[in-house]
Amino acid sequence: MTIANKIQEQHTAGPIAIGFDYQIYLFMSLALELDPGEKIGFEVKDDIYIDKADGTTILYQAKHTVQQGSNKNLTTLDSDLWKTLSNWVDFIKSNKDNSNFIEKHSFILTTNKSENNNSFLNALLLFKKDNKTDTVLNKIKELKAKTIDKTLKKYIQNVISIGQRKLGAFLTKLTIDTDADEIIEKIKNQISKSTKQNKEKVDAIFNSLYSNLQSAKYTDIKNRKTLEISYKDFTKKFGRCFIVAFETKPLPKRNVPVLLPDDLENQLFIKQLIDIGEIQSSSKDIINFTTQMLKFLALLTKYT
């Protein structure tokens, strides 16, 4: 690869664009799972949020990478990981009642990156079992000391600064969902499960729903509105996307060959139609009506 190509690759908008696509696909997947009384929002309180019927809120951050191999791993000192945690700590700090904010919120980081023995994630998993905040705090301090990246040190220090008690409460409500890569396939499986339709109709529903969600996002943001959808809104605004799954297939067209009689006007029903003025003698309507009648009789005989 030439130097020019490397520079172009570094400045391409592709990886950024696919990151936004990943967010809307996650939004789409979560919207399909809404329950009565819930509301989902896009780029309002966070990348995505869900207000639950019980008054609690789930905050979602979506992080996507186009890297392959070992570069796809969510490493222990991954910048996306610690920036996300630091941002959530800022949310907590900015709320007057920190403890109540943590109690009312859950935090989920969803990424297509792989875990691959991330020591922080291992410490988090252990904490959720033994609830020993001092152990996981010491691990975080150890990681801060290990890195020479000033920005990363700042993120980690911000997480530490929340204090041991609130850090423990925060980590209790934290979930990190890795390897969430097959998001499109997941959505199609959700549609298939809810509609019990074949692949062709599932694909049609998926395309319609994705297109309508993208249009809603564009229109709402352009008009300085927020993209927020309640359970009722979803049914009202996007229910038509599922109509294709329940449409009745049209009857197959059957071409039946007919043999017209020699004397068309001598048929009893044609004489009657001429008598009441419905058709005229020697008109083309006589051939049309005769053809329709003979086809009807042939099909009636064959399928009854």
C-alpha cells in the first residue's frame, strides 16, 4: 500500500459511518423488544436509552470497530471502554443525588469487539460474584499506573474519583456486552420469531422497518426533534412494516383453453342479454362473455 493510500484510508469516513449504522441497528433491535409502558430514545440521554415502566432507565453505548484479528479485541486499556465509563461517571457526578441516579439507571456497553481475556472485565465479573469493591478498585488503579497514555489516565482517574462506595454501586449496574457483531441477523431472527414467516417475508419486513426508522431519524433530527418512540408509538408508526407478513397471497392465475361454439348468438344466455339490452347483436361482447362463461365452467368442473 502506498503512502497516499494509507493517508486516504486514515481519513475515510467509512468506519465512522458504519459505527452510526451499528447504533441504528442496535436501536432497531431494542425497539422490537419494547414492552408496554416503555420508551426508547436515540441520541438523547445517551447513544440509546430505554425508560422502563417501573421508572428506571437503561443507558446504552454502542461501539463498533472494522478492525480484524487481534486488533478487534476489547483490550484492558481500550480507549472506547474507559471513555465510555468516564462519560457515565460524569453523568453520575452531574446529578445532585448521585446515589439515586445510580439506583435508577443501568449502564450497558454493547460492542462488536471481542473480550479475549480482558483483565478489567475479569475483575468486573469477579466483583459481581464477591462484591469486593476494594479488589476491583485496586485493579483499576493498577491499570492507571500501567498506561503512559495521558488521555487514558484521565479517563481512568475520573472513574476512580467517584469514590469506592459509589464505584461499587456503579459497577453493580454495569454490563459490557462483547462480540455483538451479527446485529442484522439478530434483528431478522427477532422478526422471524414474532411473525413466524419465511425468509422472503422476514427480509421484506426488515428492509421496510430499517428504511422507515432511518427516515424517522433523519426527519426528527432535521426538525430539531428527538427520536423517541414509546411502545404505542412503535405499533402506530411502524406497524405497517409488518403488514407484508400477513397479506394473503393472491390466487394463482390459471389459463384454461376454451373452444368457442360456431353460433355464438344462439346461446340461451346471450339471447337473454341481447333481449334486456345488456349487449348488442354481433358485438365483440358476445365473444368476451362466452369466453368468461366457458372458463368458469371449466374451472368449476376441474376443482370441485
